[in-house]
Amino acid sequence: MLFYHANLLTMDAGRISRGWMRITDGKIAALGSMDTFLPEEGAVDLKGALVLPGFVDAHCHIGLFEDSLGFEGEDGNEDTDPVTPQLRAFDAVNPMERSFSEALCGGVTTVVTGPGSANPIGGQICALKTAGRRVDAMAISDSLAIKFALGENPKVSYNAKSQTPITRMATASLIRDMLRKAQEYMDALEKAQEDEDSDEPEFDAKCEALISLLRREKKAHFHCHRADDIFTAIRIAKEFGLDYLLIHCTEGHLIAQELLEEGVAVVTGPLFGTRSKPELSNFTPANPAILSKAGVPVAICTDHPEVAQQLLPLSAGLAVSEGMDYLEALRAITIVPAQICGIDHRVGSLTVGKDADFLVYRSDPLALGAKPEQVWVEGKRRV
């Protein structure tokens, strides 16, 4: 298909105010200025509409905590064991849950969804398109990253069971113990491959799951709100040489300079809500603006179902009202989450070779009540 007379906001190469874009086999095949446009039969005139890439949510739990259901629809926390890196969110996502269709209507075409934060090590996060009926066909990655959690959530979860961890000390200790065990397991495997006289260790699903993390083939996503928990995440990541992201980072605005010096990227949110627990006492929706102005790479998330998935662009709009640069807020729900999650080869911008996931707007996409007129995923119109 060929679209023309569009206001293309590419998110990685600026704006093409009078542009055209060709879609072939679900990919962006070409784009450019109307100065280079060659008309052809069947081309679609967008009449000056804004076209931008589909929105990307870097942290949520869509499909794992189902809308309007109780226990039967809650599959995000296996809180019978505090250390579960072998569990895959991919095996629990229900793509037919109605939040996926609502996400599409709101322009959210890609989600990074994974386990909750009851466990110090919760399991494997996946990246999915929001269009489809079967996760196997929707996946960008069925195992993108490993979820870790610090602070109150593991404490609350296991205090009720009188089981470790009930302190921050124990949470960090469990994480370190598991990473050390996985390191030793990986070393033993490598030694056995190099030396035929060495035996391979007995198979351990937990250790196997962490090998790609230790090799920096996957990232660690650390749930952390309070500044001290943020620094614990950084400390552990440095000890084991992990590639990592800070998720929520609620008190990041208090330590913006330190985060800049560490060179770390941050996923902020949810931005709507109350200070519902002690570690949120310093919450402010100005957090992404403060971090962004300091030079820290920032993505904005919904943490669905904490905030409904389709409200991702409105969350970015709130960040703008709290002082974030408008374009940076759009980047925080498109190219930045794609880059920091390692999926920018597929999504996040209007770039030749990437998936043809794009939105058509006749209004400000970050405004209250704004909805995309059209939503396309991999070259197929979904809304």
C-alpha cells in the first residue's frame, strides 16, 4: 500500500510535513517527501493527517491479570517460591482478554509484559504485539528480559507467609545467591564443553534461565520505587555485570544526577494514581520531566492493570503538563522504550525495514479524549 499527503512524525529522523510512505509485506518499504512522490493507482490520500509509529509500553502486565476477574484471571505472581526465573510470562498471557483490543483502540501496538513484583526474581518478560489471537504469532520476543523486584512488594508478599524474604536485606541476598549459583552453573557447563573429562552439572531450570542474563544477552528489569532500592538494583547489577533497566524509579527525581552518572535508562510510571503505599510517598507525575531534563533516557509505562493500557498516550500527556518536552514525551512512548528494551529493530519509529505499525491522527495524540482514526499493525488495519 502507498499512503501520501501525510504529516509523518518518524521519531528517529525528524518530521516530514508533506510525506508519503509505502508498505510492503507488513514492513515499511520506503518513505519520503512529496517532492519525490510518484502517484499511482490505489494510493491512499491521508489529507494532511498526522502519522506516527504505534505506541510502545515498556512495562505492563497485560494478559496476566485479566480484566474484571479475581483469582481465576491472576497469573502474574507465583508467590509460592520467591525465586522463579524459570517461569515465562509468555505461557500465561491470554491474548483474547479484552484489554488487548482496548490497547489497540488507544494506539498501543506493542507491549512488554511480564510477571508481577511479589517475588525477588519473578520470571521471564516477553514483548508482544497487541493484535492477534495467539501469542506465538504476536511475539517479538517470548523471553526478552528477567524480572526482579526490590522494596515493599516481596516483603509484603512473604511476610504474610512468615517466609523469607521479609526484609530488604533478605530480598537482595536471595537475588545474589541465585545469581552466584547460576554463575557457577554456567562456568561448570562451559568447562564441561571445553574439557571432556569434566562432567556437566545436573540440569537446573532456574540456572538455565539466568545464563542469558549473565551473558548480557537479556536485560534485568528491576522493580524499584525508593531511592535506596534503586541504588541496590544498581549495586547488584554492577556486581554481576548485568545489562539492566530501572522500572518505576519513583524517587528518581530525587537522584537524577546520580542516575545520569550511572548511565542507566529508566521506565517511569504509572503516572496516574495515589500514594497507595509507603514507598510511593515521594511520588510525583513530574518524575519523567525531571529525569528527562537531567539527560536520563526515560520511557513512560502504564503498569497495566494499574492504569488501563489504552491510557499510555494520556500518561505522556500528563508528563507534558508536568513540564516534559512534548516531543520527548512522544519519544517516551515510541522509540525510547523500543531502544532501551532492545526491540527497536522492529518497532518504535517510522523507519524503512521496520514493522508497519503506525497510527493516523486528526488531533493531538496526547490530548484528553484523543483517539487514532486508524491503527495499523504489520501492514494490516486493526482499527
